[in-house]
Amino acid sequence: MNFTDKTIWITGAASGMGRSVAVEISKSHARLIISDRDVVGLNETAAMVIPHGSEAIVVVLDMSDNQLINDTVQKIVMEVGRIDGLYQFAGISQRSLVVDTPIENDRKIMEINFFGVIALAKAVLPSMIAQGGGQMAVTSSLVGKFGFPYRSAYSASKHALHGYFESLMAENEKHNIRVSILIPGRIQTNISKFALDKDGKEYGKMDAGQANGITAEKAARQICKGLRRENKEVLVGGKELLMLYIRRFLPSLYYKLAVHLKPT
């Protein structure tokens, strides 16, 4: 993927990795569609993008509203004509034990992290096929590859993305639809601050491990490198990524470690 003169739609662009990826791609003089629920944050991102010579179209979007998603896609396609890339970063995390988590919280996390993401992809896919192809990227997580304490529903939602988008990719290779699944580890973003606790309220603080992770700007450079190469999976982070290899090649060690892992 060459970002220059391409139309790229980035969700979750009001902050964190979504914002940083928007700024990184803007250096290639692209047309950016940036969406989030946070209009103030979106306008701040737009102000960071424009000086690099890229256009920024601000779209307020709630990923839990399927009708709004469909209506927004129809409007965007009519206005811009084509979407070359759809990169999804919007999502919500979790900080609660299974035994303490009401099913309503599980459903809310799945609604945003899975159903909202696939609803947007399904709405954009026909236009991508009609135009001869396009690229989709979705944000999973290290815990999209294995379970982790205090992340049950979050982990489940990310596992689900792998199965869904690998299927989408297999079905649409003939239509030149390329899919990249982003797998970040510990990144310095506000995701833990807005995570749901057992009462469905905001967790309100950054995890110590996350605070020691790589910056969102460094993560964006790793992500964009993987997207340019059209890698099927893009690992993002630092030494914590070793857990992926422990889980794959030394599963017995992973199971021993899992019960002692600190959730923060």
C-alpha cells in the first residue's frame, strides 16, 4: 500500500494509536477520513494532520450504532467516491474478573469491539470490491492470541476479530481485498483509563505496564510499516511480544505463567 493520494478512513482517530497513525499517514499526502465519538479530539487530530499537506474529513461516529454506521458509509462513499483503506482502531477495554463481570458488560464490549467493527467493514466492503480492491486493517491485541487476567470479554472480542477477518480475507482475495490484523502489546494510550470496571464504569487510570510501553507515535511507525508491506499480521510493541512465541512454542510454560501474570 502506497498512502500517497489514497483515501484512508481511520476510526478511533481522536487519540492514541488512531490519531498517531493518522498523523503518520498524513506525511504521505493522503486524503484522510477520521472518525470517533469525541469531536473535540477529532478536531485536534485534524489540526495535526493538515500541516503535512493532507486533507482531513471529520466524521463523528458511534461504533455501537449499526444504523449510524451504515448511513455514514453511504454518505462517505457518495462524497469521496472511493475508500482505499479502512483502518479500525476504535474499541473499549476491560479491567474486571469473570466472576465479578455482569453479562451486560460482556455484551457492551463485544458490541463495540466486534459487532461495530464488522458492521463498518461489511458496509464498506461492497464499494471496495466494486472499485477493484482495497485494504482493511483491524486492531486486535496480544490478548487476541491468548487469555489474560481481567480481560475476559476484551480478549474474546479480539479473538473473534481474527476468525472473522481471516475468513473475509480468504473469501475476497479474488477481489483484491487485503487484510492486516494489528496486534499491539503495551502502548502508551488512554485505553486502560476508559476501560470498563466490574460496575461498568471507567477504570480511570493507566496501567503501570502500559505506562512503560512504547509511545503511540512509535507504534504508528511500526503499524504503517506493516501496512505498506500488507503484512497479514502486524506485531506492535516491545519485549512483551515474546509472550506470543511462548504461547505458540511453549504452551505448557504459558499456562504456568498465565495464572501469575499481573493484570496491570
